[in-house]
Amino acid sequence: MRPVGKRFDHPLVGRFELRTEVLTLPEDQQTIAVYDALPGTPGVAALARLRALAASAHGRSDGPALHRPSR
């Protein structure tokens, strides 16, 4: 299926858009939605802020163990 965009308006990090791809499992027709931010878009910074907020809410100094692109 072709990726589409979904807009979010989060009260703490503001407005941003993520690419959304919906995948259907052929065995039982269950679906899973995958969201990611395209490099260089405001979504990248918004997800980083959300990761930092989640980490501080759980007493961690950095974000949860998520894939971080190499630089």
C-alpha cells in the first residue's frame, strides 16, 4: 500500500505530519499502521521532543530505546 501523510496537533510539541503506511497481514487480515517522519521535516523534531518528554516522565535522561538514524 502507498504511504500517506497524517497530521497531528499535539498540545506540547505543536503541529507536524508523519508518513503513515497501513500494512495488512494476509493470514487474518489484521492491519498495523506504521508512522515515521521523513528526514528534514518538522516531524523529526516533534518526535524527538515527544521522546524526551516521555523519557523525563519516566525518570530517564534520554529517550527510550528507539532506532536513531546514524549521522
